[in-house]
Amino acid sequence: MAKNRSRLSIIPLGGVGEIGKNMTLYWYGNDMIIVDAGLKFPDEDMLGIDIVIPDITFLVENRDKIRGIFLTHGHEDHIGGLPYVLREINVPVYSTRLTLGLVEHKLREHGLNDSAKLIAIDGNSNIQIGDFTISAFYVNHSIPDTVGFAIETPEGVVIHTGDFKFDQTPVDGRQADVHKLAAWGAKGVLALVGDSTNAERPGYTPSELSVGAKIDEIIAQAPGRVIMSTFASNIHRLQLMIRAAEKYGRRVAVVGRSMVNNIQTSLQLGYLEAMPETLIDADDVNKLDPSKLVILSTGSQGEPMSALTRMARAAHRKIEIVPGDTVVLASSPIPGNEKYVARTIDQLFRAGANVIYRGVHASGHGSQEELKWMLQLVRPKYFLPVHGEFRMQRTHADLAIQLGVDPDHIFITELGDVVEFEDGRARLGGKVPAGTVMIDGLGVGDVGNIVLRDRKLLSQDGILVVVVTLSKATGHILSGPDIISRGFVYVRESEALLDEANKLVETTLAKLVSDNVSEWSSLKTAVRDTLGRYLFEQTRRRPMILPIIMEA
Amino acid sequence: MAKNRSRLSIIPLGGVGEIGKNMTLYWYGNDMIIVDAGLKFPDEDMLGIDIVIPDITFLVENRDKIRGIFLTHGHEDHIGGLPYVLREINVPVYSTRLTLGLVEHKLREHGLNDSAKLIAIDGNSNIQIGDFTISAFYVNHSIPDTVGFAIETPEGVVIHTGDFKFDQTPVDGRQADVHKLAAWGAKGVLALVGDSTNAERPGYTPSELSVGAKIDEIIAQAPGRVIMSTFASNIHRLQLMIRAAEKYGRRVAVVGRSMVNNIQTSLQLGYLEAMPETLIDADDVNKLDPSKLVILSTGSQGEPMSALTRMARAAHRKIEIVPGDTVVLASSPIPGNEKYVARTIDQLFRAGANVIYRGVHASGHGSQEELKWMLQLVRPKYFLPVHGEFRMQRTHADLAIQLGVDPDHIFITELGDVVEFEDGRARLGGKVPAGTVMIDGLGVGDVGNIVLRDRKLLSQDGILVVVVTLSKATGHILSGPDIISRGFVYVRESEALLDEANKLVETTLAKLVSDNVSEWSSLKTAVRDTLGRYLFEQTRRRPMILPIIMEA
């Protein structure tokens, strides 16, 4: 894999067979560029893990070839892994202004803002790197300033869509660059690397405009305060909320750290507009007539520490939910968050609010008809469905086949697959190291399967530590056994069980000693086995058992 | 609460503010009857817990008054808690034949089948108990032989719907007893206690007939084997699958313990029909032409140990997924199971199957229009929306208000609320002990908040056990400190960190000893605090720290 002369390789390092941590490597000759560097949130079996990023072993091995990182937009699943990549490979980062604004904020938190080289591009930029020419094109998505990339190579042009939808009536008035896409399609496109997130959804994704109408209606009719939550990065939707508030003479307060940050950045960079008097300090919300107020809040996913969730459980410092409040969850639950969202809604209802939690959302990803439009405009020779779990990639592939793409020209890739293009033909060319790196606190990759297995065991039935001191001289028990339990049973309720367990350890050890067994490993194994069997019989549980044998 | 003369009390002990563990107590004078005794599955924060049942403290306190348990149908959320109740209070259990067939099986597993008194009823039964007359009426649901109860009392009649939908074209031809409901409505109903599960869903729930048409179409068109999974208790749907298989000359094999059991019970009791040659042994599936075979399987919820999930990950003893297989998930994911279901679908696709996972399902619960029909037919004076989380109860209440029920006559109850009816008037009359009992293995209620908190901590960052032996004479360290870690870091990767931690504990103890501090509690607190702070600084993690100080 060391050489790659006159051959284009496309290597997904994240975002295939999964939702999240998007990252794709393009390699021609002696040059590599990376598109996106995302994170994803841990699966439910990754106990204690904070976030997950792509394994970048292959990038580190090839750091001398990497020329730049191109970001499609400012969502965490596209930029959240960037600090970890830049720490290993400091190359220029290219993206649109808003995306770089959000990136800067993130790099500052990681102490990397001084060393990073951020280069702003727009829909007219053409960046020349080695044999690559990279030009951005605008698409619609649930955050402004989202682009895809046309990557020209000696083998032909590759269209990398990034996350996209086609919104004919976007909030910022900037439609996707369909004419550019059509022009490339007319000239001939080697390959399309396309977002599969909504490939299972028939029809079209509604315009954000439809959400605006709903927001307007809610604010127009609300008798008191309106508390609206959505994704902190959905600047378009926040713009709609601010517009509607202004229309009905309401002031706007913003709560929740990430939303405050994003709104500040967007206002500064001109991606969000508000009249000078509209935005007020969150400390002043209780001074205003409730019917003159809209509160924008984080927490639309029921995140336990978010502003809305704290309000819902009456634990917010500044805002208390009262009857007469209208609370809007302008979002739909991300898979896995359903229960948290439901809990928040219930708590808000109990507190007396009128809760509107359906119908105030439109996805940022194109549905089947829009995916067909993209395929139709671009007319690619080869097709790589990415950004999706396997069934989404598979369904996206089926759409492409319906539109006439040769099934043999479609690559449903896994992480690290190398798709090679040479002399106009593509083939699957092996694999590079790729996968998942778990981040727990400050630790990057220091939690592996053994640690996770132990956490799983500990979480199910807890742990018993058995401490005993044996005489160096005779081998007999000098003190103990003492059993300390955590997460197993409530000790006061189970004294008899633990007393029995104690006696059992004692007789087990006594018997071994009288049989002249003295290797600690044998003693420990005996304690673990005997006690484990006894406890399973009595409780049908299997706590972790940690025998500690001392000598004195 | 000891006396209840000439007053009717309705007390929800489960199934309000939650989905699952349904249980309602009816009390008049000296007599109590219980409707349903369900379980629910643990929330995601109840680590290691197997199932959850209602707190029955109040029933145990009043065991001399309890005359019987009436079961509406055989689903776990209505019968799963029964063994735990019968162990404390052995009273007669009344239900339809199929429900009792499933109950018998369950009681056998708990060794209670000899002591239990099961009494079969049907849609014509009237059971007289004290001042109660209880008559069952048929409703439609996703398991046959489902009934609701009309409970006549001196205060008036209460209609307890249980889970229901109105299916005009049910698989077994038995429609809900709408004429009985209408007749009660005409005479006057004191209160309706109604299922709120689908209260958020507009329109009508489709008939099971529509699922049958889809199943027929899939089997007619499938080129090879068809593997169909659904809830093991959905006998109607299994009947549709068997019918379609027979129509197209296919044999049927059944895999998955619960489905095998349910199908046997249903065949024996006459709730399921199959031609004598249709059902074959699962051992024979590989002897048949794939196009002549349908396999019915558990696992439609992606349960990790179920038959379908094992097939999907190529770990099933008898059946391997091969290209050409058609796999049908005739279900929709229960909230919380979405990720498991998605994983199973992806694995099946990867194995080459054609997977059909949408559109082969109809809910067993009535949607808003059916809930309105029930309210309309029954015309209750009072209304208790039950079987649902708060927002579903709230939405169901709003439907009732739309239909003219007086808002002051609606009780959105919480667990243990007592709704009292006296002289034709109802009021909220206090609370009885009620709540949640967690079952972990054989332990009923022996896991409480402290144990769960420890499991949570252990699951996040693991545990460090610090062992040190001090001299009885001098207080100085004789051996150790030794640090044993489980679930914290992968030791081989973090030797330096643990070495440092070791030294820190040593110097901390040495300093205390030289300061003449010798109480073990002070020494332990110092170790826990110092080490905890150090590890948090270094790793941003907070493992549980268990100092063990010995003397010799």
C-alpha cells in the first residue's frame, strides 16, 4: 500500500456501516486529502465511553502525504474528531466560514487554536493540491454553509455529496448548486460518494419553510411564554423562531451553553439576523410579560444535563415551567434517545405546560426522491453509498440500480475498504487499518475490550472483594475472610447470605491448607469458583469476585 | 384506609405513568379484586435488573380482603407479575382459556402450578364476588381470547377495557362485543378505565387482515425460503403465516423456545389451526426444497439471544442465512429496542438475505378514532385513562373532553392514587403504598438505589482496589500498596499511571503515619480522596476506589 502511482483510491475511514464519525480519504499518487473528521456517540454496550472517533492509524502512517482536511459542514459527526486528528497530523483545514467558526471554538477547547491552519473557502473556490482540484458546491442541510466537494483527479471527477437535501425554499435563500451538479453530470462523473442517511425514507423531505409556518402558528396562538428547543446547530430553524418572535412582538432569550455559543458565532459571522432589541439576557426572562417572550433552549433530545431537561424536572436556575407555558420540541428523537425525550415530555406535561412535540421538524437529509435527483443530475459511472448503516447503503444502492447504474459499478464499502480507480476502471483493492477508537475522559484508545467486558460484568451484578490474611509460617487464616460488596446486594437485607458466603470461603481455604495447597493462584481460583457457584445457586447472579490473599 | 364501607375505590397499582406492569385494584366494602398482574422490562438505568413488577405491599396488608385476580389477556405486561403475587396471596385466578394456558406454563416454571386455582371464564361468564359482579366482554388485540371486564358495583358499573382495538375483520372472526358495550352505555356507566397506549396516534389502527394480505404477497413471491419473525404470542399473525404457507404448498418449521411453546399451547386449545402435515421439525429444514419452506422464528425485537438474531450473526445451530432467503420482521420495534432491531436487519442484509422490515405489522391497540368509539359507546360519567405514560394519559383525557366528558370527571392517576366513588360522586382520596419492585435473578426487591448507584459508577469508570498492610506495632507500611483495577484502564497501556498512583498512596499514608494519624477511617478517606483527585486530573475519570487496610 506504500505506492499509489497514477491511481485514485477512495477509502472510507468512518461513516460506512454506521451513522456518525464520517471520514473519507482520497489518495492519488503522492497526495492524500481527507474529507470530514467526525465523531459519533458510543453504542449502548460501550459503558462509560464519552465519544468515538475513527481509527487514524493509516493517516498517521502516511502523514507525509496528507495535504489537507476538507470539511463539508459544522456538525459533530463531521468535525468532532478534528482535534484528535490535528493533534497527530497538523495539516490545513479547508471549509466555509461558519464551519470554521464552529471549528475554531472546538479547537480552542482543546488548546489547538494557535497551531491550526484554517482556510476559508466558498462555493466558488478551487483548491489545487497535487493532482487534485477540489471545488466546493452548496447543498441544503440543517446547518448553514454546508457544501459538498467535486474532487477532480486525473482519473476523473468524484462528487462527494456530504450530508444534503434539496430545499427549493431554504431559509437563507441559497439553494443547492444543482446547475453545477448538472454540468458535471453532462461532462461525465467518475464516481458519486453519496449520503445514505434517509435512503429508507420514500418521497421528498419537506422544506424547512414548512417548519417555519408551524413555528409562526404556534407563537401566534400561544397565550403565554413559548419555550422552543431544537438542535443547537440548526441555525436556520433558530432564525425562523427569531423571525416569528419578532413578527409577534416578542423578545427572545437563549439558554443552554451550546446554543448560546452557536447563536453568537452565527450572529458575528452574519449567518443569523435579529433586530438589536430582540435578544435579551436569560436573567431577565422573569421581568417580562410572558406573552412577550420566546425562550430558545437546548435539550430537544432529552439530554439529561440540558437546559430543557433541567426545566422539566424543576432544576433550572432561572426558568421554572408554569401552567400557561407552551413548550415546543422542534426535532425528532435520534435513535437511542426516544426514552429520554419521552421522559422530558412527560415531565413538562406534569408541570402544566402545553407540549408540542410532533410536526415541528424536517430532516436535513434528502429522502429517496432527492437521492434519485442527485443520481440523475450527476449520472456517475461508479457509485459509493456512504453515511449510513448497511441497510441504508444497500437501499441507496438499490435506488441507483433503478436509475440505471450498473450493479457491478456499486461499492457498498466497509471501514478501511480501498476502492481503486485506474484507467477508468474501479475495483475493491484490499483494506487499510480502520475502525473505532473510544475516548473516555482524557484517554484516547486506552479502553479496550477487556475493560469494557469488566464494566459490563460490574454493571450487571457488581463485585465482591474477599480479603484474607494467611500465616506465612503455617498457612492458616490469620484474619478474615472479609467480604466487601459493591453493586451486588443491599448488605443490610442480605446479612445471612454474606455470612454463609464468609463461612464457605473459610472452610474452602481451611481444606486447601490442610491438603498442603499453598500456591496463591490455586487458592484464589478455589475461592472464586466455590463462592461464585454458591452465590449463583442462591441468587442467580454472577458478581465479579476478586480474592485478595495476603501473608503475614 | 382500613375500612371502605359502601364506597368503591379504584386504585391503579401499575400501568399508569408507565407502559407495562399493569395492575388495578377494585375495592368495595370488605372485598377486593385485582385486574391483571403484569411485569415490565427495566429502564436503561436499572443496571443488571431482569424485570420489574408492581409493589404489592398494599395487597399483602389486605390479603384477607382479596377475592380473586382477573386477567384480561396473556401478555407479559398483564400476567408476568402473577407468580410473584400468588406467592404472597393465593387467590383464584379468572381468565379465558388461552390466557390460563399461558399462565399455567408460567406457573410451572415457578413451581406454583399445584397451588394455584385457575378458573376459566368466557364472554358469557358472570362472576359474583361480594358486592361485585364481574362479566367479561371480548375485545380485539394482538393475542386471541382477550377480554375487558364490566365490573358491576353498588355504585354503578365500571368498564375496564384492558388492551384493545376494534378490528372489523379479525383473524379469528370474533369481533369486539360492541353491542354489550353499547347496552351498558345506554343503561349508564359510572366509569371507564381505558387503555391509552396509542392515544397519541391519530386515525384508526389497521385490521390484522391487512397484515395477512402482505404476508400472502411475500410468500407468493419469495424465490426461496421465507423466515418470518413476530411476537411469539401473536397467535393471529402466526395463523396468517401458517395459512399463507399452506396456500402456497409450503411446510412450516418453528424455532425459538417461546414461539414453540405458544404454538403448542394454542394448537392444543384450538386457538390455532394447521393441516396435519404442515408443521415439521426444525431439524428437517435443510432436507426440504427452500421454496417449499416457511420458518417461523422469535427475534423480531432483535433480542440478543433469540433465534433470528443468532441466525443473523451465523450462530444458530440449525439454520444459516443464505442469499435467496427472504426474512420478514413482522413487527415494529418497541421503544428502546430500535438499535437491536437495526443491528439484526443489517446482519441479515450482510448475510445476503432480502429483508422486509416495514409494513408487515398492525398494532394491537386502538388509535384515537377507536378510543373515541369506546368513549362514545360507553358514555362514562367518570373517566380514568390508564395503560400509558403521562403524555398518553393526558392525550386520552383530551379526547374524552372532546367527546363531552366533564374535565372535572377525569382522573389522570399516578401509582397508588385512590379514586373513590360514593353516592354517585368521585374524588381523589389519598394514596396507598405503590411503586416498583426490581427483580434481579432470584432476588425480589433486594436491589435498591444504593446498589444501582454503585452499578452505575462501576459501569462508567470501573473500580480500583488499594490493598495495604500496616504494622500493628509501628503503623508503618509492611506490604503494598497494591492496586488492582477492573474496568478502569487497560493495565498494560497504563503502567506509568498506576505506578504513579501507587507512589502517591504510599507517600500519603507515610505522611499520615508520621503525623500519628491511625484511625482506619481517616486513612481510607485520605487514600480515596488523594487517589481520586490524582486520577481525575490525569484521566478525567472517577473510578470507584476501595481502600483495604490490614494490620499485621
